[in-house]
Amino acid sequence: MEKTYNDLPKKELITKIHQLKFAAVDLNLYLDNHPGNKRALDDYNTITRRLIAAIDLYESKYGPQTNFGGSESKHPWAWVDEPWPWEIGE
């Protein structure tokens, strides 16, 4: 069963995105050294699907996570709205 993050407040959703990104990078590094580990690859793919879903949800509610072609933006241009994703929680 895939997790959904629809009911998370903005700050908790961005925290979840950061957690999922960390897990994806960690699994990526592990898989670089253990490419035949099917369980790790399955975990990586699960985390990646959750990360994409969480980012899509965040961007649909609050605006883009990245710029320079990494995310689409609704009109008006939303990248300049604050707080920026990395400023949340500061």
C-alpha cells in the first residue's frame, strides 16, 4: 500500500520530502556498491515513488520545489514566493 501525504501540514510535508530524499541518496550509494541486492533496489524504487508523489503534492499545493526547469510553475511565477523550501523551519 502506497503512502499518501495529503493531510500533512506544509512544514511536515517538506520534512517528509527531506527524509525521503535522504533515504533515496543513502540507498543509491548502497546500490552503487551492491548492485545485485534486489531488496535494496525494491526499497529504492518504493522510496523514489513516495518521493515523487510527495513532491508532486507539495508543488500542487504550494508551488515549485526547484527552478531552472526542474519543476513547472503555475501563473503567476511562484518561485519567488517565500518561504523557499529550504527556509521552512528556520
